[in-house]
Amino acid sequence: MKGADFLPLCLLSAAFALGGCRAEPERSPFPDPERPVAPIVSPRYSNEDARDSIGEFESVVELAGIAPGMSVADIGAGEGYYTVRLAPLVGDEGRVLAQDIVPETRDALAQRVTRERLDNVAVKLGLPNNPMLPETSFDRILLIHMYHEVQRPAEFLWHVRGALKRDGSVVVVDADRPTDRHGTPPKMLLCEFVAVGYELVRFERLADSGTYFAQFKALGPRPEPEQIPICPA
């Protein structure tokens, strides 16, 4: 082989070698939780008749102060239990954004919204640690029976903060049990919210006693990701 032919082959081999070297994914500046994260097992928390029988929706929206004309985000909306009930409540002057991170679930909910002609509802696909909400847009952001499934709570709550209007608030409904049993202990919930600069403004036990309602507002400036402490498990 001539030297002139050998050089291009060497360069080609080097190119293949470099192409095989993949850069390590950039590490998130947000802390990982020390506690377990529950897997998503179903787009449905419970059947709708059972939830209606204990008046869950009515209790939550009354405690949250949701009224006609408001903009509400339903995060982890699943099959849309809250979404379809929020639409007539906020009325023509209000709007509802239903978000989920599972494409099939999002698509099924979009079909339901179209079928039921809910013209004030939009459906969106989000990311596990970022719901991809428009900035300063919502009076209420609902996290209903889903917070224990959030992979990186600090990052998730940091992004949620940016989507609140000045007097907006985040509402959590969850079971009072460990995260690996599909709930969130209230003490842990409070720690994780406070770490990202929220304050608790209301806490109530719901009718089934094993479930609670917690409402938070943003307090002060949003912290830098590296400044957010890790809550103990």
C-alpha cells in the first residue's frame, strides 16, 4: 500500500473511533431525592363513580378556591377526572391545561376532550421533571394523586413555580403513606416544597382520612438549582 493511500485510511479509522465515543449526558444541577419514587402504574387513580361518591372533586376545588374565569393546570391528568369537571367550573372565560407525560394517555385524553366538546381545555405532553407549562399563566396548578411519581421533585417544583401567576398556588392531593406505597408523607411534602421556596398556606384531611389536601404559594425568589437542599428520606 502506498503512503498516499494509507493516510486517508488512517483518517477514516480515526473518524470511526471518534464517532464511537459518546459524550456523557450532562448531569442535572438539581438534587436527586433520597426517598423512593413510585412507578406510574395506571392512568387512573380510582374509578370515577367511587371518587364522586366521596365528593373528592367538590371538596378539593372548594378548598383550593377555584372559581369561574381562572386558569388551571391539571398535571398528571391521566384519564381526565379533574379535567372534564374543571372545564364547566372555570367557564368560557377560564381555561384548563391538562398535562401528562405518557403519550398514549395524553392522546386518549385529547380524544375525550374533543368528544365532550370541551373548548376551553388544551392537552399537552410534558416531561417527567418539567411539565412544560407557559410562564406566569396559572391561578392554580393541581397535582392530584401523582406527586409521589415525580422522579426529581426539586427540578419539577422549580419549573412549576415559574408557571404560577403572582397570587397563584399549587395544590397537592395525595395519600398519607410512604412514596413507595404511592403516597407522600406530609412532613416530606412540606420539606420538598419549602426547599424550592414555597410556603404552606392550607392543609386539610379529606373525607377518606387517608388522603390530604395541601396548598402552597411561592415565597421570595426562586432559588438556584445548586442551592436547593436535599430532604432526608
